[in-house]
Amino acid sequence: MARSNDEVAALLQEYADLISITGGDAFRARVYEKAARAVGGHHADVSTLDLKGLQEIPNVGKSIAQKVREYVDSGSVSAVEELRARIPAGVRRLTAIPTLGPKKAMAVYEELGISSVDELADAIHEERLRDLKGFGPKTEENILHGIELLRSSGGRVRLDVATGLAEDIVAALSAVPGCERCTYAGSLRRGRETIGDIDILVASRKPAPIMRAFTELPYVTEVIGTGDKKTSVRTGKGLNVDLRVVPTDSWGAALQYFTGSKVHNIRTRERAVHQKLKLSEYGLFDVESGDKIVSETEEEVYERLGLPWIPPALREDRGEIEAGLRGALPDLVTEADLRGDLHTHTDLTDGLAPLEEMAEAAAARGYAYYAITDHAPDLAMQRMTDERMLAQRARVRELDGTYPTRGRRGGLRLLHGTELNIGPDGRVDWPDEFLAGFDLCVASVHSHFNQGREALTRRLVRACENPYVNIIGHPTTRLIGRRPGIDADLDAVFAACARTGTALEVNAHPDRLDLRDEDILRARRHGVRFAVNSDAHAVPHLANMRYGIATARRGWLTAEDVINTWPERRLRAFLRKTKP
DNA sequence: GCCGTTTTCGGCCCGACTGTTTTCAGTCG
């Protein structure tokens, strides 16, 4: 079951879409969109709020608050039902087709009675669309192509895939003569968990050679559009890449603009308007005189708007503008803050590399400490026994402090741990006496994902209450794009973590990124501590930490919030939990 | 429909590109 907030947000978004499709007031539609986002991101459950409490949510006024109450009380909203009755659900789905927006969707429905993607494809094959006003052969072709894209991909790729491609493109374009600066922006710079398309920004006085080099890159399969300021392509990975070329003195304004997010940009531009200024990708301008005020760096742009520079990870309109105005932006954790990794595997279970290689690679990363946490016996396929685990522990003790780690006195401190399995009833693999021998225990759910909400919640809370469980590993077990997170009452779990001194993992594997940014934000309000871990099963996986840190930053975490940035003594004290 | 260091009414982010247009609407980010 989704949180009430998510259901209400989806309903408000649907209402906004229906207003747009029916040609309603565009500003009114936008307000519903803004309210949908605000409700989705609100910390308190809307089903527990009265009208007054609801109206404290930004962009929720009397009218929308009443609709939310109506939904919570009765399960539906009459105003939404009225529009649903006028517009078949299929018409709304048409707007998911690239190049087909609300206006065209309404036109094909009203003129031709089309209310599904299949009917639309048929109509195009029969050349019936081109007779409509504003439609022509090219429009038909574009829509048909859009339908193919919609059916084939569906869109977003993993953060690591997009990062790799973007870094290749930046390297290639940086080598083109006349390219003065080049970087990626957009959701990738903000570190979102999946990427819909890549935005590349170049500063240059001569765009043509850059645009040409861009369209000739080997992985480009199609050029969608091209001008002297902007070019868009599709790549073999099903990922679109947009390239914008701006004058060098516009770099800061352009970087700010193309980093987004859209909602953050709207907020910053609104601030500009209130100061009789205009903010675009070319700079911050005085409206009356047209004079450019600043444009060279992001810092100048924000400063002139009365704001400190805001880290890209925070630019989602989740309170960063208000925090900036109060001087209360968090000092976000960085990869350099990390002193160790607290969840890793070796070839004793399902890892690929032996303990020695993993430890050596960890030392090379400059860590001060490193935990080996192989699987415990309840994951039967891992064939773990007490003897094998104790033999590994003896080897860990031998190797402790023997790997020189740069910039630190003494060698890499090795911690011997395990990744326990949280059983259906919340119990873990070993009895307390055996668990007491570990330096730390991660505990994770690996099966029985579909127990009811109450059972799953109890299960996780019970794991937190185990005095030997230090970290809940990949807390929701979601796999991005493949498996949803378990349906537990996460707020209850977060409260249990805070109460028992159990940390929540931010699993850095790009398939997981679990907890996700929004859940981190909620957990943080409970006073929970976090561990950003690679869950490495091979040496190269240790470097996935960058994605975990990106996610932690999106969750507003500081080094203080993350236990594996702490000095070893403080970490070990935390791991003693509530035990005497 | 929401909101207010101009305002309780009158605003509401800005520009690039495309395809259809004889000067602009729609879509996208």
C-alpha cells in the first residue's frame, strides 16, 4: 500500500493533466501540479491532517485542502470524477507519447474519437490525422516514431550507466578545438537514481564544430533536432542526450539553468521576478534596462538572488530555498569524508575476490577501517558454517593493521562482521552468544517480501531491537526498475532505529540505492544514523560508493549523520549499541 | 487555484526548436 501522500499526489497530478487536456486554465493546472509535488514530499501523512494542517503545505489552499479531505474521507473527489467522465483514461495516456502533448491529445479525441495509443497508431496508418488543423504528414511521422519509442524503451537508465556515457561524451567534446568548457548538468549532476536523458553543456564561441562532433559520436543512432544553440540525439542505449552551447561568459547562468531541477528553476526565477530581474540561461538581467548583472558563475547568480550557492543534490524544491535564506543549508557529506566501508563480501560466500584482495583495494582507497560482512547460514545457498566464519575471523585478525593506507598512521583496521538474514519473524541466523563475537552485524531482508504490511513492519522493528544488529542493510530491498520496495511502515522502522541505536544503510549499488533519497529525508527527521556502504561483491564495486554518497547528499545528510565517516573509536562505541 | 519586502487582485519562468503556419502554437526541458 502506498503512503496516502503518494496516492493524493497522483490524484492531484491526474487532475492537473485533465485540466490541461480539457483546455482549462493553464495556471490552475500548474497549481495542482505544484500541490501534487508538495503533498508527495510532505513529511506528515496527509490522512492524519485536518483542513488547517493541510493548508500549511505549500501551494495547498482552501480548495485543494478540501479535495484532499474529500479523498481521505470518501476515497474519491467529485471534481476529479467529473473530468474523468469527460475524458477517457486512454486520452491522458496519449500525452506520454513524445511530441504529443495535451492539446494534440484533445484534438485527436474530439475530432476523431481516438482514446488509446493503438487507435492513434491505426489512424496514422490510415493518414487520417493529417487533415486535422495543425497536423500534417510530419506530425504523423513524429507521433508514430514517438509511439515506437514509448513501446520499446520506457526510458530511464541507471545512474552508473548514464555517468559512464556522460563522462565519455564530455571527454570527447572537450578535445574539440574551440571547446572552452564542457561538463554534464541536469539530473545527472544532481545525482538522481535514474536518468531520463543526459544534458551536456559547452562554452564556446564557435558552436558548429562542436555540434558536428557531437552528432558524429559513435553511439549516436539518431539526430532528433539540431540548431546552433542546441542539438538533441538518441543513443544506442536508448538514452537521449541534449547538448547546449553557450557563450563562455554565460557559463554560470547556463550551468545553473541546465542543472535544474525544473521546479528549483521555477523557484529561483520567481525570486528573480520579485526583484525586477530576469533569469535565463544567459544571465541575470535587469528587466527595465535589459542590462546583464551577473552570469559567469553559479555563485554570483545565487548571491544576487539573496541565496548561498546551493549544491546540485539539493535542487529539488524540497526546502533548499528556504534553508538557504535562513543560512541553514546542510554541509553535505562527501566521498572524501568516508573513513571506511561497513558492508562487503568475499569469495567465502557470493563475492568474487578473496579477503586479501578486497582489503588491499580498500586500503588503496585510503580507508581507515573496513568491514568484511559475508552472508550467514540462513541463506542456505551460501553454505556458511560456524567453523568457516570463525576461520575467516582468525584470518581477519591476522591481517588487521597490515595493509598500509595512505595518509593514515598504522594500517587498515579490519572489522569482522556478517550480513545476517532477517527471517520472516524478524529473527536472525545465529544466537546471541555467537553474534557477540562479531565486531558488527548488518541485517537484511532477502526473501518473503510479500508478507503483509504489519508483519513486515514487525519483522524490521524486531531486527532493530536485536542488541547485536547494528545496521539494517538495503532496508526496502527494492531493485530499481525491477522490484518495488517492501510495503512496511517505514516511519515505524525509522523510529525503532532511532530508539535502538541501529543505523540504516544507504546501499550504494546502482541497482539498489536503498534507502532512497526521499526515505532518507524522512528517516533523518527521526534522528536516525546512516551507513553508506558499497555492498561490494568484487573489487570494482568498492567504487560504487560515489553513487551512495550522491544519494545520501540528496537526502541532505552531513558527515555527522553517517557513521562510517566517524573516527574508529567513535564508530566502535556506536557499534556497542545498548549493550553493557 | 494560490499567493503577497509592490499586492487580498492580478499576476503566475524562460527560451529553443519544429511544423504548421503567413505570424504562431505546441512541446519540451
